[in-house]
Amino acid sequence: MFHVLAYPMSTGFVDLHCHSTASDGTLTPAEVVQLAHRCGLVGLALTDHDTAAGCAEARAEAAKRGIEFLAGIEISAEFPYPGTMHILGYGIDPSGRQLADLTDRLLAGREDRNPRIVAKLNELGVSVSMEEWQREAAGGVPGRPHLAAVLVRKGYVSSIKQAFDKYLGQGAAAYFDKERLAPRQAIERIIASGGIAVLAHPVQLRPENDLHLERIVRDLVDMGLGGIEVLHSDHDESWISRCTRLAERFGLLKTGGSDFHGTNKEVALGQAGRQRVPRQFLDDLAQALRRT
């Protein structure tokens, strides 16, 4: 049995965690919204990595399709290996100066890292170039999933997963980290941009135990964290229960999403594992944003 959530006040389903070609997805922002409409979703948040550049296009398409839309972003924060910490920002102002300064800095960090990855791959006998990587990104921000797709196409690996396991993932042969903000910086920048900061996919923190997880969340709450992603494609029933308890303990908003990346990740838009995300999550976010 999987954890079932019932919300009599709101109807329909949403996806509050997905990516487009503005970062490392394979569908344009408008195409993500069109897919959401075909999937029967009533609401969507676009949360590209380190950028909100796709939000205007997605918002316009959502208005045409009658889908509620929330501008978002996903920011990588400093955290000890082997875990990773990502902070989602909801309701941010995509065109605000605070956010523009932040995304310019983060994207510059990627531009510094990516040639190092290519050089290391070449040292390992993998013939790939920055030009190929950029072409795969199709005008978006070149991310590791784009490079993984190049490696699959050229026959160096058989799947995106193998590309990450062998070359591109944390601790793999050609891995170089990008610039990451301290968690407090990420949360404060999101708040300064008019948004609410939410801890993404807590399972990826890889905490030692429940007490360690609670300590991490408590520290983030002290920094201004407003929510926690309860439903996610990587969360099984036990993780849904853990995150639900933490949300209730610390008075955090509950969110959820697929973490859809198009063909760069084997998850379906609108599906957070075996769960669907209730519209109530979006309604609660919208209500909290109105109070800020």
C-alpha cells in the first residue's frame, strides 16, 4: 500500500517540479505546458535549474490552456557528499533584479565547469566537444543530461543512467562540481525574490537516520524554509511518511512533483512515483504567497 492523500476542498492534480529546455529538459517551456494539458493537470510550476528564463513562455501557454501556473526555480545548495541538497523557489519574480543577479552568477559557474568535464572526458578517450554539448542543449543551459544524451548517441554508453554512473554523476570519472550557494544564501535569495523556499526531494540528502534528517530540516527552517517536497518520483511510502511528519512538526507547506525532464529522465509528467500531486498543494502555496 502507498500513502494516500485525500483533499475534499480542491479537485484535480498538479505538478510542482518539472524542467524544460531552459535548463536540462528536452521539451520547451510551452511544450511542457501542452503536455500538462494533455495529461489533464490543472496546475503546473516550472522549476528549471538555476534559471527562471522559461517561466514567461510557460505562463503565456498556461493562460491559453486554462492551467494555473506558478513561476519557480531549483537551486543547488552546498551539502556534504554523498548527499545533495536542492532548494525549490515558488512564486519568485522571474524578471526581478535579485533573481537575475543570482542566476547570472550560477550560470557563470556552469560555464566554468563544463569545459573541465569535456577535457576530462577527452583524457579518458571519450571524443566529445563543447560544441556538441551546446547543440544538444538547443539554446538552453547545457546540463549534464544533455551531455549524457550525446554520449549515448555516440555509443560510449547505453543509457543516460550509465553515462551518469560511469562519467558524469557525483564521484564518477569526469565529475566536476558547479558553484553552489550556501543553503542560507539560496533561501534568502528566494525570499528576497518574493518566493517561498522549499526543500526538494529530501531522500537525496542521504541522511544517516531520521534524527539527522530532522536536524537538517530544523536548521533550514531557522534559515527561513517554508516547505518540504513530500511527493517525488524518488520517494517511496516510507519517505512520504517521513516528509509528511516533518511538514506537520515544523509547520511547513507540503509540495510535490515528478521532477520531469522529458527524455532525459524516465519519469512521467504529473506522476510523483505512484502518486499524483493534489491541487491542494498548489492552493496552499498560492495562499501562503498572498500573505507574504
